[in-house]
Amino acid sequence: MKEKRRKGRGTTLRQYLGEEMRDPEFRRLYEEAGIELRIALEITKAREAAKMTQRELADAMKTKQQTVSRIERGAQNVTIETLEKIARALKRDLQVRFVPIQ
């Protein structure tokens, strides 16, 4: 039986990914995902950790909820400036690192 949703909130990213990762094709595509999707997922995780809705994040950034939705879907290329706005709205520090390829 499906887990009961919290009132006023949809499925969390963690719940969604937990279910979808059971599908081998989804898992393969997820693991091959580009930087845009990885950034989108990091933004979504940070927003959920801050217990903010997309609308609340949008309001804090002085933008529209639809913009946040596009960013979180990886459907909008984001600039460093936009990432900094998101970080400030989430009361986070933005860090960009180069790490060795594994």
C-alpha cells in the first residue's frame, strides 16, 4: 500500500527516486545523467531539506514557481548567478568543485 502523503505536500524526491531506482532502465539513465540533472537534484534536495515548497523558494528568489519547477526538472539552464540566488534563498553556501573522475 502506498505511503500516505503529508497534507499539503506531494511525494518527496527521496520517495520518488526510491521507487524509480527499482527500474533498471531508470537507474541506468539516472547514473548517466548530465550535470544539469545532477544540479537540479541537488537544488530539489536542498529545498526539501529546508522544508520549503517551490512557491516559497520562488518567493524568496523573487521569481515564479514555474521557474523553480523548470530548474528542478533540469529543463532550464541555470547560471552561477541563479545558483547563488538559490543558495541565498535556502540559506546555504554555494560551492563549485572539480573532483577526479572515478
